[in-house]
Amino acid sequence: MINYAAYSGSPPKRWDIVAFEPPQKSNEMWVMRVAALPGETVTFATNRVTVNGVQLTPPAHMTNITYVSLDHSALRFASRQVSEPYVVPPESFFLLGDNSTNSNDSRMWGAVHRTNIIGRVKSR
């Protein structure tokens, strides 16, 4: 379920799962997790993703999620990748799929503007 009003008064937070329209597709809805916020710097090191110089590590209650750089991803030969360091533009969010070894996400096409975010995915 999607809470369409979740961000009417406040922006998405890190670790929120959001429904959004991907920048390279229209009339599609994808679901991913917010990894970096506007103004933050994302870099990729061997087998990890860092935000503002700190390794991106999900909270303990989020099990079986590991974020990796594209060099350890099944998509490492993707034709398009963001350059690094990548600074998330204003009003935009860096989104990652929980299965980052096989996810077409912000590592390939950059941050998603706030206007593309439809709502927050509700937990069960």
C-alpha cells in the first residue's frame, strides 16, 4: 500500500521506501529505498556505497540488505553510471534497490526529483 499524502508536509527520510516514477520511464511506478538526501555526497568504493564519507549501512532491523558499488554488481557493465563523487541535487533523492547487486537504480541514472516521488510504501 502507498501513502500518497506521506510527504505533503515533510520530505522523505533516509531508509523510507518510496514509490516513484523513474526518470527514464513514464507511466511506470517503481519502489526503492531512500539512501541519500539533497546535498549529500555519494561515492562508491570497492563493494560499498558511502554517503558523506560514511559507509551506507542499514539499521539493524533491516536484515539481508547490503549496498554495493557497481563494480560488484551484475549491472557493472551498464552503459550509464553516475560520476563520483555524486552530489544529490536540491529537492532530489538518491534511491537504491534493496537487491543492489541486480538493481537499476540511482547508481545508473542519478537522483530522483521530489516531484517524481508518488508516496511512501507502508509496511505490513
